[in-house]
Amino acid sequence: QMCIRHSALTNVDTIKEVKLSPQYGNASQVVFITGKSGGNPVIWQSTDNGQSFSPPRVTRDPITGTTFPIDIWAVVSDDTLLVGSYDGTSGLVYRTTNGGWWYSAGVVVGNQPLAAIALSPDYDQDGTIVVGSINGWIYWSNDGGASFEPLPVDATSPPLTGSISLALDPQFGSNHTVYAASDTPDKGIYRFIIDRSSEWESIDSTLPGGGSIGQIGLAAEGTLYAVSYTHLT
């Protein structure tokens, strides 16, 4: 059972999200929290199941020295994080391998703010990352985030619409299947098989009452779940 005491965090303005390391268990109890401290976007890390936390670690571009907001993020391991941000011109994905003390240079991922990031279940072997934007673009990397290209690679316009949520199949290592959902009303859920599909295939476009998909996720056995909502007028 994870326990986080607010008093364990220092200099807190706001708390945004809490995530566990994929290695979380008896041998590893690493917890990460994003938020703001002193007006800056920061990450806190705990290595003792939330009983105590590091001082806030500011997300800062290593080239410009400016801070960058944490729009999306993924925990790769006890010390490695991927953080997506937007600098007003480009979507950027940063990488840290020391829990947020220092980041590599941001890798450009399109020219719009980023909305979602998902890792392959076999990330340690295949280095696959999929990122979605707020305007229907989807990008992927198979080199751990060193470079990204559109999905499909020949796309010259956004393959979907609206803000994107993403999930990779639990058997991605063998079936290379990615799922995406748009928050555009009645657009539903899509599927793309890397190295096989030429476009995104709609697999569920009928939602009650003109609903939108806010988030999708896959269980370990492959069941796909979606959270839908209806826009009120």
C-alpha cells in the first residue's frame, strides 16, 4: 500500500499527478509526483513508498536554461522519465535518466501541444514510444525517443482529429498494434498495426448521445477499456 504524506513534500504550490515506477514492488518502491513549486514545473521522487521525497526538481531545458511545463509524462524505470512539453512552436519530448535532475535536449515531435504518451510493454527491448497531439497527429519512435516520425509515416495531414489518447497492445512485441481515441464527438477508437497498416482503422465509432472518448487503456489480457463523456449544451 502506497502512502503519501503532504508534509513529506517541500515547497508545494500544486500537485498534478502521481505515478509509480514500472519496477514498483517489494524491491523497488519509487514514486514520482509532478506539480509546481516556487512557480516552476517540478518533479518529486520518493524511493521509500512516499514516506519521504526529494527536493523539487525543476524541469529545465539543458540548452536554453528555461523551464518547460509538464504536459505529458511517462515513467520508464526507477530513474528514467520521458516528459512532453510545448514551447509555443514545437512539441518536445525530453528524457532524464536521473529522476529529473537533468534532461537531454528536447526532441521535436510535431508543431502542436502534446496530449498523450504510451510506451511499449517491451520498451526495454524495442524502445517504442507513441505520442499523440491535441489536433489528431500521432507519432512514434523505435529508438527510445531519439527521433519521431508520423504514424503512418507518409501522413501529410493529421490522420485523426481532436486531442488523442493512446494505448499499446499488451502483445505489442508480436502484433505491433497501437490503439488511439479522439475526443471529437462520435469519432470513437482506432487501431493501427505498425509495418502493416496504411491508415488508422476505426473499430468503434458509435457512442451514445454523441459522446467523446477521454481516455483508453488495455488490461494485461488484452481487454480494451474506454472512458466516454457527453458534451453538455
